[in-house]
Amino acid sequence: MLSLFTMIKLKDTFRKRFIAAESDTLVIETIQALSKTKRQKLRLLRLKGTWHANEYNELVFEAKIRRGLAGKPEKYAFKGVWKINKNQQIEYSCGEGPDVLTFKGHWDISSASKLVYMLEGSSTSRFEFKVQLESPTLYPKKGEIRYRIGIGICHRRIARPNQLIILYGEWKFGRNLGVSFQMDYGQGRVREIEFGAVITFGRNKVTFALNNEFGEPLGITITMTHKFLKAIDAEAFIRLKSRQNEQVVETGITIPF
């Protein structure tokens, strides 16, 4: 793995900083002092490539090979802890003053041990993080899903403590009486993650054991009281109540009794 500026060989460059992280692009600003005139020259570099996460949950940019050049693509690892901002976006502090890279996209939950961030406007760039649920039993009033994630932990490095990642949102009924987690990404951008579910009824409560789109269990259970269910969606609550005396199998959802 190479350092961030290995392939940028500009003579007399004395300052480099990150400008932006886009879906398939890394933008870098450089300032050069020209040897002959002593004047300074500002340059912006747009490197095309793909973003992904490595085995240590670090952010990585893999640059495309320039036309006419041979060899493997060069990779640039951003070593350090990233965080989620108030708009559910990933932020990485570059360690050079106030410069921060902000990644825009949306979250997807498709596995019990993996959390995916899909970058906006790209079909190839995404961060797939290895995670562990903080608690497999969720209560919808809190409107959050908590994960533990290790960032940059390796036997050859200084181990950092596990970081707590919290996804904030609102639980709603989805299609076919499944459930969805609706998240606000700011500026009017609202997206939801839909789940199938195995639903069981208890006394004054309903339990949803969540599945992904392939029907595989996610290890997440949501317990809702009848009162809370009726408050968030009275029509769906009535539909659930009407099925308590029969067994139903639908796409993405199973209701055993």
C-alpha cells in the first residue's frame, strides 16, 4: 500500500491538501514554487478511481491506470478514524488543519456482520465495513441502530478501541407488512432500508425478527407494543391483528403462530 502522494511527483511542490471526495474521484490541491520565477502555482488534480474499505475498515481510494501506462492500479489508504456526521454521511479528518473529506451516499444493511455505505452516483464505489451489533434487540422509540466497528486494528499497528457507529432513523411498516428504517440525510434527502420479517405475537406486543432481501436473518429483533404499533400505523396494525388466527406466507415475510 502506497502513501497518498506517491504517484504525484511535482517538482518543488511544498503544499498538498485534499479538496473533495466524490463518488469515483479524489480531488487534491497542490501549490508549487517555480524554481526560475519564484512564483507560486496552484494546481487541482482530479484522480479517477474507486473507493472501498480495506480489511481494517479504513477508507481506500484505488486510482485507475492512466492510458498508456502498464502495471497495477495504485492504492491510497486513509489511515485514521472516520465518523458519521449529523446527515448520516461519512467524514474523514485529513489531519491538515480544518480539511475534512465528506462522503455522500446512503446506508444499506444486508448482513448480520456487515454494514454498507453506497456512494452517491456510483455503481462501483462503496464501503463495506465489518461490524458487530451493539444490541440485537431494538426498541423503535429510540430510532437508532448501534454497531461496534474496529478501525485500523492490526497486530503490526497500535490497536485502537472499537468505535461506536449509530444510525439514526424512524421505524415504519414496509411493504407486505415488513418494516423499514427511514433515515434523513439532510437537505430533503430521505431514504429507507426495507426488511422482511418473521413476526410473532405475544401478549400486548409483536416481535419482528428482520431478514434481508434474500430472506436471510440479520440477527436484529424489534419488539413493538400493540399501543405503539397502532400509533405509528393503525391500518397495518389492524391487518396484523386480523391474521393472528391464521398462518400467512408472503414475499419477504413470514408470520408464524
